[in-house]
Amino acid sequence: MERVYKTMRNAGALNITVGIIVTVIGLAAGIMSIVNGAVLLKRKSEITF
């Protein structure tokens, strides 16, 4: 029975770790998108087709 609890503890710790990593990557991607969008809007007048 103790083995099951250890397995559940390890799975829970792994899920928390993966969740934190995904959150950090998502936050970084969101910030980069906002910055790139702001640069595009700033240079809108320089773009010609």
C-alpha cells in the first residue's frame, strides 16, 4: 500500500513541475507576442507593399 502512495506522490510532484514549466513557457511566449506586435504597430508607417 505504501508503494501506491509513493507512486501517487511522485506523479503529483511531476504534474506540478510540468504545470509550472508550461506556465512559464506560455508567459514568455505571450510577452514575446506582445512585444513583437508593439514593434509592428510602431513601424506600421514604414511597411510598403
